[in-house]
Amino acid sequence: MSSSKPTVLILCTGNSCRSHLAEGILRAAAGDFLEVASAGSRPAGYVHPLAIRVLQEIGLDISRHTSKPLTEFLHRPIETVITVCGNADQACPVFPGQVNRHHWPFDDPAHATGTEEEKLAVFRRVRDEIRRTFTAYADGRRDARKGASGETRL
């Protein structure tokens, strides 16, 4: 990971759905000025196919993402940790250099039941909630950077 950009680590228990949805969305919204990664306290070992599918629907490709343990990041400088489920928030250690910590819980779409269309509807709802939250976060970080650099806004 590049040291020139602050790193945001998104944590969830399984690192199979919500954290990957958030990682893909935040990377698209702020990858020009933030390093973005995700991990899990108990990684599932895969990225859920419906998570991949619903991000493809909005033009984002996370098909090469992998499910990773949070321990992979313990010796890396992490500026911000964002947990997206309750279990990860409780299991979250303090990372070296960590300045910020946020807990924004979302429903786990992996627990959706019913037909494939019913499951997709849940994945899409959670994707859209994550998209609103993480796009607003990226916009706020971008505005803060502009303010810090003395740029004026029209």
C-alpha cells in the first residue's frame, strides 16, 4: 500500500459482502486520494457472488477482491478504520498510526433468504445504503482536503 495516501481499512466479520461493497464504492469515490482496503475478523475465504454482481450493476468490478484477515494489516499504518458490522466493531484492535475510527453498521445481505431475485433485492438495498454513506464520506474527506490546501470553492 502506498504511504503517500492515507489508508482506510473497512472491517467486517466475514469480509465477504458489506466490507467489499464498501471497499469498491469508496475506492471508486476516493481512490485518487485514499488507499482503501477491507478485511475480516473471521474471514469467510471468499467474496459473495451477489456482492460482485450488484457492484457490476453500477459499473464497479470487485471480482478480483479476496477475503483477508484483519491481522494482515496490523503492522501497516492505518489512518482510519471503519467497521460495517457489530461483531467487527467489538473485535477491532487499534492499528499503528490509527487516527480515526467509525462504526457504520449495515444489514448483512448474505443472510437474505428467498428466490435469487429476493436475495438480489436485499443486496441492492444494502449496496445503495453503503453507496450513500461512503460517497458522503468521500465527499467530506475531499472537501476537508480542499479546505486544508487553501483552495477556494465556487
